[in-house]
Amino acid sequence: MEETQLRTALKRLFAEQLFAVLATEGRRAPHLNIVSFAPADELRTILFATPRQSQKFANLRRHPEVALFVDNRSNRLQDLQEVYGVEISGTAAEAAGPEEPRYRELYLARFPALEEFLGSPGTAFMAVRVRRYDVVHRFQEVVFWEVPQ
């Protein structure tokens, strides 16, 4: 699969899927959470929000390297041939700087019901700078995309 096809497949998958599994590094083991996410910057950034009092935020402050997983399975046997699974590797930081208002707008366009949550001082709005996508399709087709920085 060439990069253009891969980017198209990722954009389609991300348009269909609202949630990802976020993996952070806990003190003794990986820590997993479901997060609502929004892609930005032509797939170079993934946005999500989290309470500042959460374990995942504490983990992110200690170790900003993260992985997210997005897939389109429907829990049927034919998923083995049809499912896309994507691991996204990158570094998370609070969204800041000149792009932060645009990121908020993108995120709220996708999740308007989260406006109050996102606007709370107790919420951290995170931007993951994506380094790599690992895409698995048809159970064994694996494609890697190193995202140019």
C-alpha cells in the first residue's frame, strides 16, 4: 500500500471511529484508557482531553511517550479479513501555542457535547505528535508509515 492509499484509509477509519485506546506508561505496568480523539495536521497530530486528576494525566507528565490504538472491528469472524487496526506512536503534550485554538475548534466540531468538559480548568487538552503509524489489515498485511516531522 503506497502512502497516498494509506493516508486515505487512515482518514476514512478516523472519520468512522470516535474512540481510541490510549496506552501510557504506569509505574508498574502499561495503563490503558478509552479516549475520544480527533486527528489534525494531515494526520501528524492526534487530539484528546483528559481530567488533570486522572492516572493517565499523571502518567503523561512522567512519560509523554504514548501509543493509541484505533480499529473498526465489529466482533464478527469475518473481521479477520476486513478489520483495520492502527497503532499510533508519538509524544503527548498539552496543546499550546498558536495552533491551540484551531485544535480546540477541530475537537469540538467532532465532539460538541464535550465543550464544557474541554473548557474546564480541570481538563488537560492533549496533542500527540505522531511519529509512526503501524497499520494491520486482513489479519496479516502490515504497513508502517514514519510521519515526517
